[in-house]
Amino acid sequence: MSGPEVAIDLGRIERNARTVVARCAEAGIKVFGVTKGMCGMPQVARAMLRGGVAGLAESRFQNIRRLRDSGIAAPIMLLRSPPISRAEEVVRSVDISLQSELAIIREISRIAERMGRVHDIMLMVDLGDLREGIWPNDLLPTVERILEMKGVRIAGIGTNLGCFGAIMPTPDNLGQLVAHAYKIERLAGISLDYVSGGASSSLQLLLDGTLPSGINNLRVGEAILQGGVETFRETPWKELEADACRLTADVIEVKMKPSRPIGQSGYDAFGNQPYFPDDGDRLRAIANVGREDVMVEGLTPIHKGARVLGASSDHLMMDVTDADPPVRVGDRVAFRMNYGAMLLAMTSEYVEKVPLHGVEITPRGKMVQIVADRGAAAMLARLDAGARLEAMDYDVVEPGDAARLPAGLMRLSAGTDRRVALEALAATVEETHSVGLIRFDSRASLGSERDAGGAATENSVLSQVLGLMDEQGPLQPQLSPENVVLIGLREASPAEAAVLKQSRITVFTMADIDASGMRQVVREAIRIATTGTAGFHVSYSPTATEIPGWADGSGGMTVRETHQAMEMIALAGGMISMDVSALSATLDERVTAETLSFVMSAFGKRIL
């Protein structure tokens, strides 16, 4: 680590979501998990969905695209009132949107009708917070106008409280919302799907038993992401877990200095005139994080005895005189963040975000199952693949021995062409909530060709894996493009190159390997593939390696580089499964033997 970082405990987020969802379900309330505080991070969204939320709520189109690109098909609610120029994107990208302006609703209706769709809207009513919302006196006339539009459907009404005017939810104002819902239902002769009583701040009424009957939806972010630290200030909800997100930074200076600056006082870099009490000489530390990264006023040091004094753009000053243990240069200091600090840290491009899976993972033992098609099976048998794994203390389980398949079994798949990767990954995603992919191949395999049966061809297998050929890929949402790494790429058509540039896939071409070295490339690949996942799948094509005497590998990774990559994967311990392609009778015998040696390295073969 060399800079500020936000560590995100996905296990805590999932458990918080489950706690909130279960309590709300008792009152007939469905919860939409708000992901905007995490910039639409797919790993966080999946943790919320595992916790049982009915859908996701987002405010930024970029984040919505990020969620959809990762294969998340859950209902998504647009929280932010959209500009009229993006009405078409609203119709195309979300299932329901919060609306309060008749002109924008009219444009959404026009576009939806043109596209042959009906877009669901939730009418927002301003109950005093003075952010967005129709004023109550104008609500029924507005509803009458909307009922004339064919491209939209009033799916519910909602309100926002606490975000601008700091007006808290009460039985009175939320009771007004329920009353407005009844009026709309009588006027329109419909039954509203949602009566949305606000956000995390409304949960206190739920726990107190004073939330008005009729509220059936809440949009919850802070209570799930931060354990309700700000929602339940005086009486915490004990079942919720705090510290799901922590900021850490490096200490870059520790020195004894006066507590008051010396010289004529003016304005700081942000136009303020700060005041500093004279406490004498104090031990001060500087961390490499500042106002360009986070809202400093929202930070609380976790280190006992440390105290934040202030910050400039890039430096955070702390008093560490009473710190226990003492703070030294090179230490990492951690901070709790309030919602505002978390929001700024997550949006700063200078702060690294590291989602940690935080859930129980079944250890991968020394047990492996070999699955191969007819051509590849013959090659593996001829090279004694099973015996070589047994010599490495693996218990090799036969494919048909279903009774002996324990949790945590590793799987080695082999096939005559690249399509084995799709079959192997399909088996892996059935056993885990999320998985990464490290693929060694010279070709992108991002075409769009299908065979006579409608399946992806060998040249289109990665398109199928990532769901680029279908609206919902067969491996999503367990496999997200943000956890996919391609290593050794040498061939990509202009169309494939365009797809790669637009996607969230990480690519290391041969030029990147030459520049950075295989060790650095694989170290970064493992980090990406394991970020917020339960482990990763390795896919290897012999065309990635320049094996002496074989023209197809010309210009690729060297034999030693390939072994080094596989050895690093074995040492990392995160591999769940592996596939290898092109194992057929037509493949050069030297290539087959070398390929199997690479596989053995990935499974942990050592010289000594």
C-alpha cells in the first residue's frame, strides 16, 4: 500500500442488509438497498442482494451502467431527479424512477411510448424538507395530468426527509404520505405498488412501533453500509454492525512541534481562518490523505489517543502525543468515516477501494476432480495427469463419483477448444457467490459468432462468458467484468479492441508484460480477481506461451514466465478451479507435455 484506501467488509454489509430486511418484512415493508454511497460498486450491490433487499437504488447513471455491466439484473430505482435531456436513458436503464416535475415526466412518457414501453414512476411529495417533491396542494392535479400519458405508470409515491432541511420522519408527516397515497388510489382507481416512507432515518419509527401503517417501502443505505451510526445516534440498533467501511492512510511524518502556528495569521488554502489553542509542544503526525480525498471533519481515528487536527489538500495533521501504541513513520492509521466522509472517499480517484469478501469461505483442500471431453481425456491419460496430481498429495475424484464430492473441491477441466472455459466456469459459479477470472490467452475471443445450435463458437467464448452476447450472461452476476483479467493478449480485431476499451475488464498485453514483468502483472491480476470474491478461476490456452518448435505460440510468454505465473497463483492460494484448452491429438506432443507442466505448477508443484 502506498496511499489512502477504503476497506469494505462485504460480510458486514450483507449481515446488516439481512437484519434490516427481516425487521422490515415483519411490517410488510420491502427494502431497496441504496448503493450510491459506494458508487454503485457491484460487489457491494451483490452483498445487499444476498442480504435480501428487493432491489437497488442509485442516483448516478454511471453507477447504474456499472451495475448492469456486472450482470446484476435486480430491479433498479433511480433516486435522483433526472435532467430532461437524459429521459431516454431513464427509460432504457432503470425499472422505476423518482419524479416530481411534470415536464420531465411528459418527456419520459413520450420516449417510452415511442419505444413501446411503459415506464414506472414514483411521484415524490415534499413534506417539508424542501428538496425535490410536488407540493401537497398540487399533487392531485399533477396526478390527473399524468393519467393522460400512455408511456408512464404511477407505481407509487414517496418522500425525502432529512437530506436537505434536516426534517426528521415522524408519525405525522409519514401519516400524511399514506393519506396522499389513499387519495391517489381513489382518484385513479389503482393500487399503488409503493408507498415509500423515506430512507434509513425512518427506521427509528419502525423500531419504536410508530411507523404509520401503509408505508410499504424504504430506501436504505446508511443503516446497511455503516450500521446506522448516524441513523441511531442516541440508541444504537445493536444487531447492526458498524465499521463496514474504514479509511486507512500512511504516516509520512512524526515530529514534536508547537500546537499553534508561528507568524501572522491569514486565510488557509480553503479561505478559512482556523483557530489553534496553545497547548504547548505536541507530537504531531502527518498522514498522506487530505481534503482532495475525504471530508476530514467526518473522520474519527481508530488508533487510541490519536486526534485529527485538520488537513490541507493532501496532508492530514494529527496529534499523537497520547497515542497508544506510539505512532511511527510507515505505520498505517485507520479512521471511521461518517456518511459524508465515506461518500467523498468513495468518489475520489486517489483513494483505492478494496472490497473484502468478509464471508465464510470453504477451504480448498487437497482434492481435485478432473473433467475432460473425449479428446482431451485421452491426452491427459497418456500423460498420467491424475497420477501426477496424486504424487503431489491430491486425492483425485472421478467425475461420476457424486457421493464423494465435498464442499471446497477443486476442479481441473480440459477440452479440445476454448469453449471448455464456459463449461468449467458454469460449474464453478454454481458453488460460490462470486468468482474472479484470470485468463491466459493470445486471443481476445470476443466475437459474436454462434454455431448452428446457437451456442458461442470458440472465437466468441469470452463474449458468452461475460454476457456480451445475451442480455443476462450465464455466469452473471457471480462473475463481474471488474474481476476479469486477460494476460498475454496478442490478437484482437478492431471490434474486439473496442469492446475491451469500453468494458471493465483488465488487460495485460505482451507489451505490458515486457514493460512491467510477469511477477508484477500476476500480482496485480490476483489482486483484481480476488477483490470482493471467494476466489478465482484460471483459464489457460497454450497459444499464450512461446513453446520452442511451435509456431502458434510465437511472440508470446516464455516457458519460464508461464511457470512463474502459475507458481505465483499456487502460492496465492485463491484458485478455485482451472481449465486448459486445445488438448487434442493434433496438438504437438511437446506442447501438450509443457502445457500439463504449467497446470502442475498452478496446483503447487515445486522443485523441492
